[in-house]
Amino acid sequence: FPIAIMASYLLYGSGVVVGGATFLVAAPIVVSGIGFTAGGIAGGSIAASMMSMWAPTVAGGVVATLQSVGAAGLGATGTAVVSSVGSVVGVGVSAAVDALYN
């Protein structure tokens, strides 16, 4: 393989791994940071504003799902979804870098 093709494979592969890992690490931090914590929704937080704005909240809704993630973590399905979205974003960034330099 020519070196340019190998470099592209490395770039895109790195984008998949770094994007997926970054989203996987960042998701629980962001969810907790906006106020969905293990102890419940933090008063005065963005989460509290969301809850009051969308009251009454329903099971399976956005607020309920984020609170579940804040309390119990992502779970297997959440982990798969978040890392997949991160991988797609990583490939997009890799494509932009590849287009910029090639």
C-alpha cells in the first residue's frame, strides 16, 4: 500500500477509537455536571430546570432517562450507543482532517 493510503487508514482508525473513548468517558461526567446525580436531581441545576420545564415527566422521557444514567450509569445499551455516536463523530473529524491535508 502507498504511504498516503496507510496514513488515511491510521487517521480514520484513530478517529473511531478516540471518538468512541472520549464520548464514553465524557457522557457520565456531563450528565452529572448538569445535575443528574446518584442522589437525585441537584437543586438549582440545569437538570432541575429541565424537570420543572417538562413537568410532569414521564417514564422513559428525557429527564427520567438522564436521571437513570446519573444514578446508575449508562448500562450496556447506553454504553454501546454513546461509544458508537462518539466513533461516528471521530470519523467525521478524521474525514475533515483528511480533506484538509489531501
